[in-house]
Amino acid sequence: MRNGVLIVDKPAGMTSHDVVDRVRQIFKTKRVGHAGTLDPDATGILVLGVGRATRLLSYAQGGPKTYLATAVLGIETSTLDASGEVTSERSVDVDLDRARIEETTVGFLGEIDQVPPMVSAVKVDGERLYKKARRGETVERAARRVTIYDLDVLDLRSPELDLRISCSAGTYIRTLVADIGSQLGCGAHLKLLQRTEAGGFSLADAVPLDEITLEHLRPTTDAVTQLTSWEVDDATASRVSHGQKLELPPLDVKEDEAIALVRGTDLLAVYRRRQDTLVPDRVLAGDG
């Protein structure tokens, strides 16, 4: 079985699962998964794992991501993006300029609480929210803490606004745009979205879906590029293959931080710090 990572430039009009199905056909295997869902209308980086790399996707999914977004001011929709029905239209203040928008967006930097949109894959009472939304239901959703690292205003062509956002995993750009619109007093919805950085990769690393071949499969280690790496010796590699605990290496590793254990070009395992030891989180050594 082939194992590795694919960096796909997802086209608009496909779900992330559609992309997974296409790659399963190309690689003739069911063992394919993705790290971090993109909405059907969104484009850009989708990190996929093939074979045993699927066991590592949580590490690729957890890091920061960067997006280019185009918002439409003055119009709110049921889904917070262009796919929904218009629920409100308000005039945009003629005096709304870039300076005022930048002053508003500063307030969203750092840790913020977001309420997931109804049309999302978040589960409430064991069911995806989008399934409830299809039945016309609206339910209470708990706010989630996310982090906005950077939020740059790129261009204002009223009523359209271009933004670049760097944020933590789990951030809903649709919700962020809607909240910015609310703060501006005119409302807004997301028109276009492109993910330009994820999993430690940029668009320059991504391959259009219709061009994907076996040659584009990257090493399994590329699923953990954002982790600290530790090159182990033969004796330690043997202990890792049996899932044994290890003494803390001379590395700057924080409590509960995940680190990748490698031998040459082979990824053996991912361990986590537990006080003065390392304990196995994912062991790949000896895994087919």
C-alpha cells in the first residue's frame, strides 16, 4: 500500500469528501482522509493522507491556517455565505472607509469566542448542525474559543471587502465576516474563500485535483512538518517500535507537546511529553 501526504488545491463546487473519493479512485485505496474541511464553494489547500498517513492527519489539522476572503457588506444570508438566502439588506455607510474597517478588525485579534453557524459539521445532540438546518431547525450552539493571529484589510471596493486572515484551527471565516459586518452596523456575508496556508504548506505546494498522480505523493513525514523532530538512534528506535516510554530528550518540549520521532527519512512515531518522560501518541514503526 502507498503511504504519504497530498497537498491538493481544491476546486470550488466540491465537498472535501468529494476530493477524498476522487483520490481514492486515483490511488485505488479506501484509506484516504483529509485534515480540515473546506466548504464546497471554498478553494485552496486541502491536506490529504493516504495509507498510514491518515493516522497523522490530526497533527496537520491542528496548526494555524491562512485564508483570503471576500466579504459583501450590507447583505446577510441564512448560511453566512453566498450559498444562502438573503435574510437582511442594509445600506452601507458612505463614510465607511478602510481606516474605520481596520479600526474595527483590530478588535477581533487574539482569542475570541465564536458561535458555529447552523450550516456546519459541528455535532449537537449527536447530529450534524447542517442536517438540523435542512429541516429548518435552529438550536442553541455553544461558543468556541478560537485565535485570530492576523487580520489584514487588503482592499475595499464597497460593498466588497478583501481580507487576509491567519487563524487557529476550527475558526469559521463565515462567522468572522458576519461578526465584522455586525460591528460595522451593516451586516456582511462571505462571498469567496481561499485557503492559502495549512499544515505548514502554501499554495505553491498544492496540486490541482485534476492533475493529481502517484508522483505527487509526499513522504509521510510531511504530515508532521509543524512538530518538533527528534532523530533517534537504533536502540531508541527499537524501544519506540514496542511503544515504550522514553526519557525526555535535550529538546525544548513543553508539557503535552507532540514531537515526531524519526530515523533517517522514516517517521517512527509521535510522542508527547508527560512531565519528565515521553509517552507514545501514535506509533507507526512496524505498521505495514
